[in-house]
Amino acid sequence: MAKAHETSSKKEIAKRKIQKRKDKQEKKEQRLSQSEKGKGLEAMMAYVDENGNLSDTPPDPSRRKEIRSEDISLAASANIPEPDNGGMEGTVTFFNKIKGFGFIKSKNHISYFVHQNDLSEHIAEGDKVAFQVAKGNKGMHATMVKKVK
């Protein structure tokens, strides 16, 4: 039987495969040498300094600030005043008679939702009104709305 003839392109393909295997092995060895695996807990530690930045050195204990748990607020702070059941005055900025709701802007420039069930008389945009504030499901809303003449 005759031996199959190898062409130059087959030799080149074989050389590229061998070179590719060598490159892959070198990359693997390089990754293993740079690996953090097995270097201990101290190499994996990260610290937060007094400015909130991450660093690899522990913070200076003399710069430590005491924080009381009572000073930490977990809720979002709202600048909307709590209902005081006192009368407030404002102007109707929007009111849709068909849908039955609108908004009243108080004198301190806070906008309150108003529903037609909370009206004592019909209102329209631009009317001056007196109202009280109550806490609803989605925030503060105006109740007991009356026109001011």
C-alpha cells in the first residue's frame, strides 16, 4: 500500500494546532500563578476607611466615630408636614370634573391630591380654598375642602 502524501497545507494546520495548545497551556499556567486561591484570609480582606473608600489596610482606630443606633433613620424622610387638623389655605391648580379629582397647592408650595368626595361644594381651577390635610394610602391628601371668598 502506498503512503498518503501530506500536503503543505496539512502540515501548516498541524503546526497551528500544536501552537494553539502551547498558547493555551501557557495562559493556564499564568492564571494559576496569579491566582489568589490559597493565599489566606488576610489577602482577601478589604476595609472601609473613614471616608467610605475601600482599602487593603485596616483603618486607624483613633479616627473611629461612634454612631448610635437611635440616630440611624431607615425610612425615607418626607418634607410633607403631618396632618395637624388645623385649617390650611391654597389654590386649586388642577381639577377634572369628569374624573372627579384634582390638586391643591398650599401657601407653602406643597401640592395635595383632592377627590370630589372630600369637597363640600364644586371647585374649579384657580379657586382659593380652605382645607385640612389627612394621611391617605399614597400620601397626604386634602379633605373638607371649601371655597374661600
